[in-house]
Amino acid sequence: MVERGRCVVCYNFEQSEAYRVEIALRPLQAGRVTALENGVCIMIEVRDLLKHYGEVKAVDGISFTAADGQITGLLGPNGAGKTTALRMITGLIRPQAGTVIVNGHDVAKDPQAVRTVLGMQGDAGGVYPRLTPREQLRYYGRFYPLSAAELDERVEAVIKMLNMDEIADRRAEGFSRGQRQKVIIGRALIHNPPNIIMDEPTNGLDVMAVRETRDTIRRFRDQGRCVLFSTHYMDEAERLCDNIAIIVNGKITAVGSPDTLKARTGRDTLEDAFVVLAGMDITALADSYMEA
Amino acid sequence: MWKRMSNIWRKELIDSLRDRKALRMSLMMPVLMGIAFAIMSAVFSGIGSRSEDGFELQTVATIGHQYISADLAAIFDQLVIEIDPYTGTIDELEAAVKAGDIELGLVMPEQFEADILADRPTTPIMINNVGTSMSDMQNFNSRLSWAFDQYNDQLVAQRLSDRGIDPAMLTPITVETRNTAFESEDDIASSMGSMMTSFYFPMILAIAIGAGGLMTAIDVTAGEKERGTLESLLLTPAADSEIFMGKALAVVTMTLIPTTLTVLAYVITSDYIAPMIWEDFVSMSITFDKVLLTLLLCLPFIFIVGLMQMLLALRTKTAKDAQTVMGFANLVVMFPMMGGAFMRPDSPLLHLIPGFGTASIIGKMISGDSYASLIPVSLISLIVVGAIAVLIGRRMFNRERLLY
């Protein structure tokens, strides 16, 4: 189990009110704290992130935060820059400008430290077909500073958490997409990270697998983790997210809870609110769905 | 650092050993190739056809067998050549030899003995068809020619003696050759085999090195990209260099295993199994220290080849693309090694070429030529090229480049 408030801010917040005041006044410092917003700890902070590929502005100066114990959704149509943004947050891609702070670590300066405090279920989503899920979990676990006993414990905990008992010792060759997804999520969780990043986790899954994945995401939040995930499904974002950052053409066009976004636009559904906030017409949105 | 590298190395090995396709290429092929080449080198060198007495009985269809002198017949007996009287014409004998019905024909002139007694030149005719059964015919031809040469020498000596001249006067200089590559006279019998082995041995090593770790090199790079597992691996705290070196070590290991198996299969077949099956099989006597030295000499080249295969596969997007590229890339391994195996020059300069030097040194070692002074030259070159390959690899193994 991940304790809430793993980061320095939350820990000290619980210890001293005076410290909270001091932190609120202090400029952001790498390696210490990220920020404190409305009494919750901001685990991931993205500031003015920029990535252009020639003329293509994949990510064009985006800023948003993701808090501890909350699900934050990066909502946008295909090609909006979601995957590029998530890859920059994890340090897979170097941004041309901007900063990403995770648990107080600057990704540009200390990417390895960042990788120890986050787990990512990536867009590519592959498994090793000739290894069993248990072997894959152990393989990934050995990259982190875990003792043999701790690793055994973590492997069992992840298998139990994701209901993988039946498939744990079968080679992954021939696994269904849902089973593969469990292995991928399991690998991201093996070191018990306080932050989980998921790139379109329900893409291509059947109904039951989608439900199971969504339940898992909720469970992560309940465990006190900071969950940041990208999606282009409006209903999914509405059901799961505490906060949403809408991204279109590499820019963040709105940030807020689903209710806030609906209220701001005066629409009843998130989908309608999205269309207004994204500045898209309904045809473009339909095209985006068709592509997906 | 070592913990993460060894984690990747171990995982890639397990993964490769469970891959049937890779396993076939890495284990079965080298063993079969080693056995096949060991037998081939013996057969082509002709040493496998020797009888217990030295030669297998050979029959010569002969027109005019009655004209063979007693002295010549004695030499034929000594060289295990049997004279089979032939009753047809010369044209018929030629046709039968050409058709392969008769291996070798001989026509003895009617005045053979009379000419010899009268100190006149005489000309027997030997009819062969060398193109049909290469090693046996060459062996047999040379034996019949050798019989006549011996008889010639005998007659010349006799005639000189009759005239009061010491036959030794005709050969004022006699060079005695002592080959230090062989420990005994018996070893010299297998010199032809050693010569063939010195060529075949580097050749099978070239094939084993080129093909042994190929599937692993593709699987750990292009395969991982294609499966979509590379991204999650890059998200671990392992540094790019740790991932690269861990994978490279796995490729080297998966190349070293088949190379070792090839060498062992060759040596065991040649020195132990074949002599048990064929009594007349003369073994190559490749000693354990030569096997060990061969593998040590190959190791740096294996490392370079593994890195090259990985780097090429990294540039491709799918395993299939990588396999296509590798087909051509393996020529880079084969050509220098073939050149080294064929040429085996004494010039140290040519031994700077990776692969060429390795094959040449191994060839020299097997054939008994001196090679020790060439090892440092070849090793220095391999270390420099290997270091350059590591630098290029680390530069190419960049997270952002790998993802796009």
C-alpha cells in the first residue's frame, strides 16, 4: 500500500502547520517539493513544456499538475500530443523547453530518480511472449533497489492485486489483450511507485477488460497514488477523473474537474463541454472518434 | 550497474533459449555443421581412404599385361596395384574408362622389356578419367605414376652402375626436410588433413560467428521494438549504456555458445567418433589447447560481430527488416574470414583486418605454421575496432532515437 502524502510537502504538512505556510511562500525547489494546492500535494508538475518536430507542434507549451490521491486525465483527440507529453514527463523524450517535476525531482536533471517514483503503462503495450508474467515482474523489479525478499513480496502483491493468479506462471504467448494489459500494468507497479502514468489504458480492450482496468485505476487512487492518464474517451474521463486537462493541437485549452468544465461551458455532458473548450466542431470530433 | 546489466543479460538469454527458431540456429546448426565439415575435410584430403597397409587395393585394366617385367610387377605388388588383363582394343578401353566402367587403364607396349634391355625409351599409356571421382582417382593415378617413377629410378641406377658410375653422382644435393609441426612420422601422414582443416576450420567458425547470435541480436533490438516492450524497458531506472551492454553481452554469449559447439562437434567427430566408425579414418588431432586458443582468438571478433548485428538491427523497425539487412551484413563477417583462411599471409599488416587476422592465425595454428607474433597485432586491431563499435553503439542507443 502506498501511504498518502509520500512527498515532503504532505509529510511535513501533517507534522506542522507553520511548515505549510513557509512552503507556500518559498519558490519551487527541485529535489524538495513540488507545490501545494488547496491542501493537496502536487506530485507531478508540468510547466511550459514544448516539443516541435520541424513544423509540427506536437506539444506547444503546456502546463498542468497532477495531485496525490487523485486521477488526472489528459483528454484530447488523436494526435493532440498526449503521448508525446507523457513521454516527456517520464523522461523518454527531451523537451525543447519547459520543466517537469515529479516528487520534487526535475526530469531533465535527474531522470533516473524520476523513474524510481513513477510507473508507466506505455502506449506500445507489449509483453515478452516467452516469459511468464511472474518472470516479467521479477525482471522489471530487479531494476529497482529491492531486496530479494522485498521483490518476492512485491511480485506476489501485484499478482494478487491484478487478479493474475491463473496466468502468473503461463508464458505470455497467446494472452488476450486484457491479460497482456494486466502484465503491463503489473510491471509498472512492481516497485510500488507513488505515481502511475497510463497512456490510453483501455484502448482496444473488450468491455470486461475495460471495466477491470477502470476499477484498477480507481483502486490506485484509493491507495493514495497520483494517477495521470490519457484518453480520448469522454465518458471514461468523466467517470474516472478528479481533474481533466484538455489538450488539442499540442495546447492545453482547459483544466478543471468534469463538473467545473461543464459548468464553465454551460453544457450537460463532458463531450459537449469538450467540443466547446477544444474549439472543435462536432465533425472534427466525430472524425477523431472514427480514427480511434 | 553490473546488477542491471546482468539482469538484462540473464533475461535475454532465457528468452533466446526459449525461442525455438533461435535455438535451431544457435545449437543444432553448428553441431551438424561441425560434424559435416570434419568428415568432408577428411574425405577431400583422401586420408580416409587409406587401408591398414597404407593403400586400398586398386585394379588397373591392362592391355599387354604379359609385357610387364618382373621388377615392375614387384613394385605394383608393393603399392597394392592389381593388374587385370583387358582383352579389348585401346579404343574400347578408353570408352570404358570414360563411361566409368573401369577406373584406370594401362596399355603396355609389346617391346617394353626388349626396349628396356636395349636401353631404348619405351612408352606405356595410362588411361584415366580424373573428372569423375576426384579424390580417389587422383590418389590412384599418382600411385600408378609413382610405381613407374620408382621403376624408372631403379633402371637409371642399374644402368649407371653397369657403366661404373655411382648413381648418387646425379643428385649432388639432397635436402632433408624436418617439419617441426609434427611430433612423429605418423603425424606427417595426416598433413593433408591438417591442410584441409586449416582452411575448413576458420570457415565453419565464420559461419557459426555470423549466424550464431543473429536471431538474438535481432530479437533484443528490432524484435523488442516490434513487440512494444522497448518503451517499458526504457522507463526503468536502467541507464541507456546498461541496457545496451546487457543486450550486447547476451548476443555475445549466444554467439559464443554455437561457436564453441561447432568447434567441439568438429574436433569430437574428427578425433573420436569418425575413427571409431571408420577404422582407416585418420584424425586431425586438434588438441584441447588449440581448441581453447581458437575460442579465445574468436572472442573479440565475436564481440564486434555481435555489436555490428545489434546496431544494424537497431536501425530497422521490424524483425523481418532486420533479417533482410543481416543477409548482406554477414558478408562483412564471411569475406574477411574466408580471405584469412585462404591466404594466411605472413604480413602483420593484413592481420589488422578484423576477421581476416583471426581466420589466418587459426589456419596457421592448425597447419603448424608460426603464428604467435601475429596474435598481438590482430588483438590490438580487434580491441580498437571493438571500442569504436561500443562508442557508436552507446551513441545510437539513445532513448529518443529508439522510439522513433
